Amino acid sequence: MQNNPTIIISRTDSIGDVVLTLPLAGILKKKFPTCRIIFLGRDYTRDVIRLSEHVDEIMSYDDLLKLDLGKQLRRFQELNATHILHVFPVKEIAFLARRAKIQNRIGTTNRVWHWFTCNRFVKLSRKNSDLHEAQLNTKLLKAMQITEDFSLTDLTGFYGLKRTPALDARYNTLIDQTKTRIILHPKSKGSAREWGLANYSDLIKELDTNTYQIFISGTAAEGELIQPLISQHPHIVNLTGTLSLQQFIAFINCCDVMVAASTGPLHIAAALGKKAIGIFAPMRPIHPGRWKPIGVNAHYLVQEKDCGDCRKSMDCHCIREIKAAAVKKIIEKDECS
């Protein structure tokens, strides 16, 4: 292994995926304390990536795409990287890394283009694995002589989220410090089966307003979709469409509980140590065994049944059969501080 290696972690997909990749940086820093970690990601995940104290530099894939091929190549060469981990395989990035002559190009054997672009291989099939996504990510480290099997508890200790932003005063005034603060995130941008507005309404009815303060989060477009829920419960605080990702992260950090389907905000909350309650469909590959939140206070709910009849529909009755009382029970357990 080179002295002071420079390692690119390439993960250019969604927020939740990026959160579950951040432990790689922590593991690498522990194994190679003087290494330099560059995270190659999308601009919209930048505020998540920068949370980790283990990431030394962020490289924007969006900026890279604006350049012609020659300038892309020079940009890669300027990094002087010794390794690249193709955690989320992208053909164009793989070919660029080869042309830039990065010495150790690590990818899985099941991508055809990796056979032409990588020179360090790991046999790994995510689709059929029983491992969690965060554990699957660590398997690429075998090519760097890190062969340890990491439990989900182990991985929780490698997030390194020490750079949480401060919450702006205008949002801080919304928070009632005398109550347990709960964020409900009903929508998922189609990335997950959803619990349904009726169930969120039932949960809101179950929660005593003298004890709990409830916030609803989401994008502006999602806010329009959940307006009936907001109108039905005028005491809840509507955050939809109001927060940047950076300020949403800060807001999550100032609250106690997040309830959501398998979404980026759920994984952010879990990584920040909040009580993150994920609501899942019992369907491979989107089941909690692969995607449940991981953190010191992370939880999930799922029906123990076959969900095959819901596979072709986003309207999954299996997830909607989970009762609000079950979520409330987790919220009340051990009283949030």
C-alpha cells in the first residue's frame, strides 16, 4: 500500500445511498490514517457528504459533466489519486479513471465494462445478497486488504458526522424545546413504497399535543400532495418546501424522532443518532434487511409476510397495514430526551 494514498470514493446516486457509503471513509481513515479521501458525488448530495469529518475533499460529478473529455481527464489527473472505489458503478467514470491511469481501480466483477477499466476486482452481487447496503459497500475494501466483516453496529461508529450545520434563527424559533419533536416525512419521490397519508393522520391523532410537537417535511411539490393531511391537522408545523438540504439536516439534528419510508431523510436522521423509524414493505430488494436505517437509535417496522402481489404497484397494501399504534409504541419507548 502506498504511503499517504489518495482514495476516490465514487457514489453519484441518491442521498440515502450516500449516507450508507460514508462509513467507508471512516474505515479507510482508521486503516490508513494519513490517507486523503475524495468523495465523487452529485451536487445535491454535497451537504450530506460534507457532514463527515473523514472526507477531505468533495468532487462534483455535475461539474465534471459540464467539461469536455479532455478537461475531464485533466481534472482526474490533477487529483493524483492512487485508488478509486466504484461503489456506484458508472461506465463513463470507470473509463475516465483508466485513462487517467489511476493505479488501483476497484470494481465488481459483474459489470462488463469493469473488465476493461478496472484492475482490482471484487466478486459481489448486490441483487441477491442478504447483506445490508452499507455492508455490501465495505466488500469493495477487500481489494485494499481490508477483509473484516462489519456488523451494522460497527458501521454506525464510522459515520463521522461531526460537521453538522447550525440551524438558522428563523427556523429555530419554530421549535418547542419543552416537547418531544417529531418529523413526519410522508412522501418518497417514488423511491419507496409509502405508508399513506391516512396512516400518518392516524399517528398524529395518537400523539398528545401536550407532549409532542409534530413537523411535516418534504419538497414543495410533495407539500401540495400532502395538503389534505396538513389541513386536517392545523396544529402541526408545515416545513414542506421551506428548507434547503443543509438547513433540513440542521433541523433534523434539533429534533428527536423521524418517521418515514425508506428515504434519504430517514438515513440522515439515523446517522445523526436520532430515533429513526423506517416503515418498509416486505419485498426484495427494497426490504429492511437491505435498506433499514442504521444508527444508535434506528428502528424499522415491516409486515412479516410475502409482498409479491404488490410488486407491480406503488400502492402496497402490506406497508399500509402497519398500524399507527405500532409506530407510537416505538416513539414512546425509553422517552426521547
